[in-house]
Amino acid sequence: MKINALMIDEIDNVVTCVEEVSKGSDVFYRKGDEILSLKAEENIPYCHKIALKDFAKGDEVIKYGEMLGKTLEPISKGHWVYDKNIYSVPRDYDSEMIDLTGGKR
């Protein structure tokens, strides 16, 4: 068993394949102290994402512990997650900022 995908944050629902993965191959990744796996249901290119769960249309895709975007269509576990089936969602960064001035802006 060789790790061939990376989970950046334990809440991520996708992992990034660090080598090209062929349909039917196992994808191994580390989640904390566990090594987990899933079967690739289609070819996954090098440095692309694979779904760790079934997504419905409009579900959030989480990578780096942050929302990367939302799904344009259902994506099944083990399938390729890429720019043709997800879209970016603008963020309101001002509302996410931490006020370090003690309330004085």
C-alpha cells in the first residue's frame, strides 16, 4: 500500500492525487493516524481531486479545510472533481477578518 493522495485537512471531502490514478485503482490517503482508501471510479489526472463522498448538486467541496466551491452536478464517491463539475463561490473576506484593534476601526 502506497499513499498516492493527500488530505490537507481532516474535514476535507476531497483528496488530491499525487500521481495519475487509473479507473479501478485504489487511492490511499492519510487522515490523522489512519490510512484510508477508496476505489477510483474513473481516471484521475495527476494533482487533481477525487471525491471522498457522494455529492448532490450544490454541495460544498472542502479542501484545505475551506470551501473550494460548490458542485454543478451530482458527483459520486471515487469520481474526478474538477473545473467542469464545480464552480467557485465568491467569499465575503471582510466578514471573515479578525478585528485585532479591540473594536476600533
